[in-house]
Amino acid sequence: MDDESKTVLMLRSLRCCQRCVLRYLGRKNIHVYANPLESCPSLWKLEDGEGGPKQASTDSEVVHNPDQAEQSELKSEGSKDGEICPACLGILQSLCDERTVDKICCDVEALNYDFKTYMLTLTLPLQLDIRQHCLLTHLNEICKLSLKSTDITPIKDVFKWVCGRLFSYRFKVKFSPKSSFEVGLSFEHHETQGEVDTLYDEITDKEPAHKRQKFWKNSHKKKEGPTKQLIGSALRGLTSRHLKRLLPHPPVIPQSGSSYSIECLHESVFLAGRYTKHSRHLSQTPWILEGERKTESSVEEHICKPIQEALRAADYRFASSGREDVDVRTLGRGRPFVVEVVNPRKNIVCVEECKGLQEEINKRTSDVGVRDLQIVGKDATMKLKEGETEKKKSYMALVRVASPVCQEDLDKLNTDQEIVLKQKTPIRVLHRRPLATRERSVHSMTTERVDDLNFKLFLCTQAGTYIKEFVHGDLGRTQPNVGTILNTDADITELDVTAVHVDWPPELDDS
Ligand code: ZN
């Protein structure tokens, strides 16, 4: 008898399903897997001739019976035993057909995602790798073969060949390996999970103490639990005698089939724009102190909530080019920001949609205004943070002084020469920032007298300069400061950011 016939008979006698037999024969033709019974009749005839296990009527019955509950019902009625394939744990045998695909598609549709293409990712039980190893060893020994694991067609490939076409047909969209929408199927088989635990324990806990210590030092896998890589290296590293002591060769025939769960994920969508802030009672991000909200809303929420709702997203992440204090307004063309929209169920695709979204944000609040809202790439957050400290920002501060000043005094402040400040970490942020002295530059200043005790100070500075501290001096912690230059005490009554000089994202004409 030839090797192929021996393989077929051996695997069938061990209750392997027809698709798994074809896998072990290394078949790569997609079509043979769609209907193995009809595509390779000569293979299955062997069984009759050799008086092996009966024709594969069990297969065809199980194939149309993917529901686990129904399966166990069938069993309790005394159906044929050994009907779950020990090589694929029922995945290719009873969960790889039109009916299962239909069920999965219904579940995906219920999640209400918009998608134009899709990709499929499968997570298989780790014990399948162990079982393949044991079955292969057994097969090679008994039938005197020299099959290698790389000769075997992977379960994932077969599942995708058979079901991929059905998914595409049912979803009415194309499969694409680079799709931004992913349908994730995770298969589990609890009954045989112990096989993974056995092998895992063997290579971790049971090692001699000195070796275990080394293992602990070299990896943190113990904490992570068994991984495909770890199981793979254990199977390669342990001798076949050792493995035989640990695990049954051939693997035992399970009583139940595998189950699966579905998780869908859409790649993040990134939106960028600029915001202005018109309130002196609004924090940039939610301000929560000891579990209590200090401000009702925040710039972040005003911008992100409408976006999250419109795109039916699971979450969002907000980032901006610097930030302003609660009592500081941001005017002019505003401050650049990026929103990462996490796992959106609706995809935003066109300029009009962005415009509509921007209008919606602006309609809901007068405290925050958004412009230039646009779709940007994944690297947006990086672009935003790039060279952040070199950037320039312009401010208008309303300054109050202790003794009257005339325009001549104020002229001391007017300059287009760079002034380098030495700023110790301000007292007001010492609780969250380390104590340090930083150098920051004031690029230019002009003043406008309001009355004897008040004037407007317009400044352009390096990003990250503490403006309030430059005005009042922070008990001498910022040098020089407005007070030392004017030779009086100065305080700041109001502060506005008038420009953030960053040319990203690109300005849009009709904003
Ligand atoms: Zn199988």
C-alpha cells in the first residue's frame, strides 16, 4: 500500500474528518476542501476496501449541525461516537460551512458597522498545535512515514478558503488583507484545554529550581500564560519520549466540538482641526479632583462627544498642540488638535461629512469653536507633537501694576529683541511637575496703556513659556519678569492665547 493510502486509513480510523485527512496529505487545492466527499471519492473508497471505519456518513451529518447544543442533544440520543475530529476539534468539520458563516454574518450585521471591505482573523485553540504534533509523531511511527509539520495544510488556510468566498458573498463586499475592518473569530475548546496546561506546567513550574530561576530572569512569559511561540518551542525542545509521557499519542477523541466568539474592530479614524475657546471657566480636558468634577464640561468633550456619537465610536483620544489654563481663552485661528476615533462603526469618508460634523460641534456650544476639521493620517498625533517646544505662541495679557505707569515706562517692555527667561517650575504646578529651572524665550513684546494702573501686553514667546509667571514673577522664581523690568509689582488679570503658530493641519478655505 502506498504512503497516501496508509495515511488516509490511519487518520480515518482515528476519526479525523475528511478535511483534516486532506490537510495531512498536503492538499493545497482550494476546491477539494469545499466538498471533500465529492471531490476525492477514490480516497474514501479505500476505507470500504480495507474494512476500516465505515463510510464518512458521520461527517456529512455533523457538517450540517454546527450548533453545539444540537450536537450534544444528538449525542445523548445515542448517535455515533467519535464524531468530533481530534485533529481540528470540529472546527473544519462542523464550523466551516454556509450555516455557520450565515450565523456569523448575522452577528456582525447586528453590530451595525459600515464597511466596504473586510478581513478575517482567526484565533485557534493552542492545543491544536499540540495535537498536530502528537498525531504526526504517531502517524510517522505506525505507518513508517516521514511527514513534517510544514507538509500539513494549516487549519486557518482551509477555513479561509472555504468560508472566505461565503463571507464575501453574504457581506456583499470584497475581502482585502489590508482592510480597515476586521472580523475576528476566536475558537475555543474547553474540554482539551488541559493539554496546554500540562505542557505549560512542564516547561515552567516543573523545571529544576536553578533552571527555573534562569527562565524567570530571561522571560516574563510565566505571567503572560501560554503563547503560541512558547508551546511551539516546547514541542520542538522536548524529546518525543518526554512528550509521550505527558500527552496521549494519538490525541484522544473529544466529546464536544469547539465554540467561537466574534469581535469586530474598525481601525481608528483620525480627525484634526483647530479650536478656539471663548470661556474663562472651561478646562481643556475633564477636570476631576478627588472624584468630583470641577467644571461641567471641557474642550475635549465639546469636540469629541459629537464626533463619537456621529461615528458610533467605542472611544476617543484627544491631543493638542499645548494647552491653556481654565481661565485662559484661545482666540484667533485657534489651537491645532487631533482626535483619534477608536473603533468607529461608521466610517467618515468625505469632506462634506467633516464639514457637517464641524457644524454640529459648533452648533452645540458657544464656548468652543472648531475650524479646519479634516481627516488625517495615523501619524497625526506625532506631527502635532513634533518640535513642540520650538513653536511660537502669541498672547495678550491684561496687566495691573501697583504704582501708576506712563507710556514711557511701558516702552521699556516694547522690544523685538529676544529675552531669555529663567523659569523655576511655578508654585501652582509643583504638585505635578518636578522642580527644575527651564530657559524659555520671549521673541517680541508690545504694550498698550489702558489707564494709570492697567495695560495690555502683547507677546510672542516660545511654546511652553509660563506667561502668568513672567508677568507676576512667581515670588522671584521667573527672572526677569514684568515687575522687575518696570520696577513695581505686577499682576495678571486676564490672559488670551491669540495665535498658535503651527501650520498643521492645513487651513481649509471655507472654514
Ligand atoms: Zn478535522
